[in-house]
Amino acid sequence: MGRRDIDESDFRSRPSKRGSRPRTKQRPEHSDAVTGLVTGVDRGRYTLLVKDVGGADGVGEAGGVGGDGGADVGGGEKIVTAMKARELTRTRVVVGDRVDVVGDVSGGEGSLARIVRIQERTSTLRRTADDTDPYERIVVANADQLVIVTALAQPEPRTGMIDRCVVAAYDAGMSVLLCLTKADLASPDELRALYEPLGVEVVVTRRAASDGEVADGGVAGGGVAGGEGALVLASDSVEEVRDRLRGLVSVLVGHSGVGKSTLINALAPAAQRATGVVNDVTGRGRHTSTSAVALPLPVAVSEGEPADTFDGWVIDTPGVRSFGLAHVEVAHLLHAFEDLDEVAQECPRGCTHLADAPDCALDDWIDASPDDERPARSARLTSFRRLLSSRTGSDA
């Protein structure tokens, strides 16, 4: 048989196993990968902070890059843009993640690295759209502390939202700090009395009351930091918050309009986070932060002087309307209410703890409470039962 020319008919679009080499399940080890901290996410592109060549690789205990556990931003770190590798297509990378990256990690203009691994997370803060939504949304990873930012007025505080955030934080293994803003408009005493006995730390911020207070160190925190129309927070209240954030990775969560971005700008003026106003009709704020972003926390802020040392991270998140707890096991809800959890040990076996539960020790606890403590105890039990009924589909 003579030799013939090869044409299109000889092309096999789906070769047999015999005619093609089987795909291997082995993946490259990427032993040359470097560690980066995810500080921002924008439409499939990830902003990373990576230790520059010659420095100690790795992310410190407080979330900073380096081996000393501090956030020594500007001490040899560089900003790198990256995308996920194909094998991570179905895996979500979020702000706070520590990742291994390969490729062009020079950080130069137009460079693009590749995220090949996500390191084990120490904590994962999650939420759902509501208590029946099966889809979990990861807010941030590897945070040490959840800072619940709540305004004392404009908009009015919602204890239900606070309780939900406390439950989510404890479920994630994080500590909780309650930050009450706008104390110049309303007293924080009632909320302090409600949460401090439970071991929840409370800090309070207020706007500067006079020009003298501004001159003594008030911190601009609205609009473009220090710009026209900027709100000015009293410096002593800002520094009280800063003291609670030092050396930690803290994520700020709250409704729109509570002053979260204003506080961020006061803590880290270089952030220049946009701020909005509260609608006089609805009492709700307008979303100004559209995505989570991690910002280094300056040790101190001096007017006109750039920050040169940092100790910790603050993660700003978009304002939320709700904080669903569908991902939290019902049995874990009670653990977030330490006072109620202790009393519930006296409940009969199988007690549902709902309002119609017979012989529930929580009701006896309310009946036996002193007159001055009864309103606070009742509010706590009402909040817990509202969460419980929402998760179980029962009537409160």
C-alpha cells in the first residue's frame, strides 16, 4: 500500500484512551510560592501584601507581614495583584486570607501573580441573608475580634442586630467589642448595662463638642479625611477604641449610617473611606463601603504627619441590613447568651426554651429577678427567643 497525504479527515477530535496520555491528578508543589495577605477583593482580582525579597516571609500572628507578629507596613512589604489558579475556581478567597502565590510577585505595574493555595484559617466569620437561607457568605477570615458598630441615635440602635453579631462572632471563635457611636446625641448607659454584665467590652465614641476640643486633638473622620464637611470625633474616644484594637485583626460590622467609615477614617486617616448621611425619613444610612478592605492600624495619629509604625489591622466591611444565622447550629445559640446559658442548666431535659415551653427555668429567672434588673433580663430573653424561633420556624 502506497504512502498517502494526511488531510483533515485524519484529525481525531476525541482521541481514544489508547491514543492519548491520561491526565494526571498530581499538581505542582509550588515550593517557590511566597505568602501574602489578602487586603482587598475587586471583581476577581485580589490585592495582596507580600514581604519583599530579602525580608522574612510569612504573615505574623497579628496579621502583619513579617515574623515578629506586627503589622510593619512600609518596612519591606509590597502590594501585589493576583488572581486565583484554576484549581481554586470553586474556592472563595476573602479579605484576611493568608495565601501562597507564584508567578510575577514583583508588584510592578501590569504584573499579575497567581494564588495557588489558601492557608488554614484560624477563624471564619460567616453570615446568611436570613435565617432560612442555606447559602453562607464568608465576611472575612483570620480575624481575632468582631467590632459591632452601633449608633446610639440616627439611626436608632437595634439590640437584635447586636445579639446576632455576638452569636456569629462566638460561633466563629472570635472575641467581641461593642462600639457605641454618636454619644453626643444619646446616652450609652442603657446598652452598657445590657451587655457589659455579659462580658462584652463596650467603648463609646462621640463627635467633638467644641472648637477647643478639636484644637486639643479632635480627629477628622468624615468625607475625605480632614476635608470640607468632615465630621470630627473627639480624640480621647478615638484613642480608647484604638487601644482595644492594638495587635489584633479586627473586623468592623454594622448598619449603614452608624458611623463605621467615619471611625475608620479617624483611626487610619490615610484610608479616606467615603461616608454618607442618614435619611431623615427612613432612618437608614446609605451604603458607602462597597467591599471589604483591610487597613493597617497606625500606632498613633499626628496632625500633618504620616504614620510610620503600625500595630494591628482594621477591616472595614459594607453596611448590612441583616445578619442571618442559618449557618449556626440551634444548640449553639444559647452559648452566646452566657447569662441565659447558665440558668438554662436547670431546665428539664428536652426543654425548647421557647415562650410556650413548660417549666422553663428562664421564665422563673425573670420572675425572681429584682425590680431594677427585670427589664434588662426580659429584653435579653426576648432577644434570645426571637433568634431561636427564627431558626426553628416556631412562634416566639
